[in-house]
Amino acid sequence: MDRLRLVAAPALFLLAVTVGVVVLQSHRHASTPTKPRVVKRTPAPATPRLYRVHAGDTFAGVAAKTHVPLPRLRALNPSVTPSVLFIGEKIRLR
């Protein structure tokens, strides 16, 4: 029984101190107003207006490289035949 008291007394003391610290910390954080965080966004890099066709390029490949959807690429370049691209030909991207 004495051994139990020797162990229980410090354990209860530590428990009481821990509970007290948690209560004080929660009260301190609840009463402290926080500033709204401002997030600065960097603008996305502008896509070039034109793309010069290289050997082996396809319309789908150009769309993937430039992140321009294929239907938009076709709409911007109605005079270009998607299956026949010439090296050095310029394709509108926007």
C-alpha cells in the first residue's frame, strides 16, 4: 500500500499540472485574436501567341506542349490542316 502511495502521488501531481497547462494554453489561444493571412499569388506565365512547328510535331503534341486545348487550337487556326503541318509554320495559340 505504501508503495502504491509513493507512485500514485507523483502521478496525480503530474496529471494535475498537465491538465492545468492544457487549460491555460487553450484559454490563451482562444483569447488571442489572429490576423488574417494574406497570400500573394504570382501570376501565371503568359503563353506565347505563336508556336513555330518543329520536325515531328502534331496538332495534339503542340496542344499538350503549350497547354492549349486541342479544340481551341483548331478554332484559332482554321486554315491549318491538322494532319499536314510544315516545319517552320506558325500556329496561333491565343
